Amino acid sequence: MMLSLVLVLAQTTAVSAEPAPAPVMLSRAEAVARALAANPAVRKSQAGLDSLRGRKQEALADALPELDLVGSGTRFRDPSLLNSPGFDEFPPEFRSALRPIPASLYDGAFQLRQTLWSFKLGAAVRAARYGLDLGREDVRRTEHEVALATIQSYHDYVLGLEKVRVTEQSIVQKQKHLDMARTRREAGVVTELDVLRSEVDLANVQAQLERARGDADQARGALNAVMVQPVDAAIVPTDALDRRPAPVALAEVTAAALANRAELKVAALNVRVYEQLVKVERGEGRPRLDLAAGYGRAVRDPGNFFRNDFARWNAAVTLTVPVFDGFRTAGRVTQAQASVSRAEQDLIAAENRVRLQAKQAVDRLRTAERVLDAAELNVTQAARAVEMTQANYRYGAATTLDVLDAQASLTLAESLRIQGLYDHANARAVLRYVMGESPLEPEQLNDDEEAPR
């Protein structure tokens, strides 16, 4: 038993000694590419597009001829002559000769069916074509949504790491101040209360560091989840939160959004699909012309199957004119027209929603730019204030509270600047999404990568 325990411990030690996987260096563009390749929402929309391709083929099938090869073999005995009403009037010797004999019949033929004219055929094909275009736009919409979610998750993780960095810098500053306070305490210049305050302040920031690290780990898990990979996978972002110029003219943004947004194109195509479906329903109550033809052989002896004497053929052109169907077609037309009205209202609502989103995106970007301007200036001033306060403290012209306040102001200024960069980066991504473009900026792409359509 002791030997087994030793072996188990040895195996456990070997497993724990295995090196952890190396962190993956990941840019925004790479994160978006991974998400688009594996995200279930994107795959689901692509499967929907494949389904619409099948529907288009199904609609086109009604306009093409339908050809079947039909074969049959029948063994039968038919006593119908014996059951005829006048059979008993035949002479007895004739009746005895009319005895049913079992026989076999073999039949093989090509059967052709073709719609020559139908009022609903062209409308059904156009509806399927519009539906396919709708599916393509829906895929683009889904790709943009997933790309935006991925970029925002990437920014969340970068923001979490930046907060960790700022907190670590704050700890370094506070540790230096604590060392200085202890030195001055030993020299009898300050009281023990100054040292105690510095120790408490340092401990508080160390607790904040653990919280910041936990938030960063959660953001990393969310980013991994968007990319559909193990949530604990190690990632090192290679792109920082930065500031780039972006259009802020509301008229320009609104015009681009109304022209390019996939949601609006989906809504507009939905109206066109229902308009064609109205014509399809009306076509149910209008005349149609069909062709039915067949050519084959019918033989009792299979050896005669390829002899022309046993050929059989037929051809028929059928005109169907609906006269009265109990107002069924009229009811279906009314339902289809109501669907058109609903789709038109959906389009109006979507356009209004996009206009509002454009206004909000522009306002969000403008606000982020103003906040970032103020935060960047404030960081410079706060850093200068910390240097001056620490120098004054060193010569006894400032108290511990003065130093702690200055350090807290610098940490807050750094946090606000990082938050401002985060808000600005997200605002740019949302603005591009609202304008119907890929949320990934062209400058953020590598040389061998392409943005989503």
C-alpha cells in the first residue's frame, strides 16, 4: 500500500510539474477572426443562409420540367367479362370458351410534367431570390455583432490589465513613502501615526490590486468565451487602448447608417419578399397552363420490350381556370397584404432606431473625446503634484496626509485616463458598427487580414 501511495504521489508531482501552456499573443484583429470562425451565432446564420439557398432551388424547380422513369410489373387475372350483365345470353359452348387466364403485363415509361404558364411562378422565384439576399445581409449583421462583442471584450481585458498596472505603480509609490516615513520616524521627525497611516494606505491598495487582478481574469474569461476557446486560456493582448480620429458629423454618420446597416437591408428585403408572396397568393386564383407527356413500352412478354410495335405515348396540355374556391384565395391575399404592412412598419421602426443609434454613437464619441482631453492634462498635473508633495514631505513641509492625497489624486487621474481611452476605443467601434461598417478599424488589421464585410 505504501508503494502504491508513493507511485500516486510521484504521478501527481509529474503532472503538476508539466509546464503551463505559453500565453497566446493576440491582437484585436486576431481575436475577431477567431470569433467569426467559431462563434455559434455566426455559424447559425451561415446555416440559415444555406437553408435559403435550398429554398431558392426549390422555387426554381417549379419553373423546370419534371421527368420521371416509371416501371411496373403486374400479374393479374380479370373475370370482369364473366360478370357482365349479358354474359348469360351467350351460347353455352361460347361461354365455356371464355375462361379467364392469368397473365403478366410489364410497363416502362418516361413521364414529363412542365408548367407552361402560371401567374405565381415568377413571383415565387423573385421571393426566393430576395430571401437569399436577406440571408446574406443577416450573416453580415451577425458578423458585425460578433465582431463588436469581441472588440469590446478585448477592450475589457486590456482595461483590466491597465488597472492592474496602475495599481501596481501606486503600490510602488506608497511603499517608497512608507519606507521614507519609517526612516523619518527612526530619526524622530514624524510620529508613529504617520507610519501607521502609510501602512494602512498601502494595505488598502494591495487589496485593490487583488480585486483588479480578479476583474482582469474575469474579462479574460469573457474574451475566451466569445472566441469559443477554453475560458482559462492565457492571453497577452498586443494592442493597447489608443486614440484615433473618427467621424463625428451627425449627418454623415446618419447617412452612412441608413445606407449600409444590414438590419435596414434585411427589413427592406423582408418587405419585398412579402410583396412577392401577395402575388403568389393571387396567382392561386388565376389560370395556369400545364403540359403532361409520357413515352414508354407496355408488353406481356419482356422480350418485346424494345420493339417499336409495343410503344405507348401520350401528351396533354391542360388549362386550369379557377372559378370559385370559397374565398380561400381572397383570404390568403388579405393575410399576405397584412404581412406587407407589418414589414413596412418594421422598416420604419428600424430606420428610426438607427437614427437614434447614430445620434447616441456620435454623442458618446464626443463625450469620450472631451473626457480624454481633460484626463490626459490632469495626469500630467497630478504627477507633478506628487513629486512636489513628496519633496516637501522629505524636508518637513508636507504631512503624510498631503502625500497620500496627492498619490490618490494621481491614481485617480491615471484611472480616468485609462477609462477615457477605453470609452473612446469602444465609442469608435460602436460608431463604425452603427454606420454599417466593420467595427474593426482598418488601421487595426495586420497585412494578411481582412475586416468582416
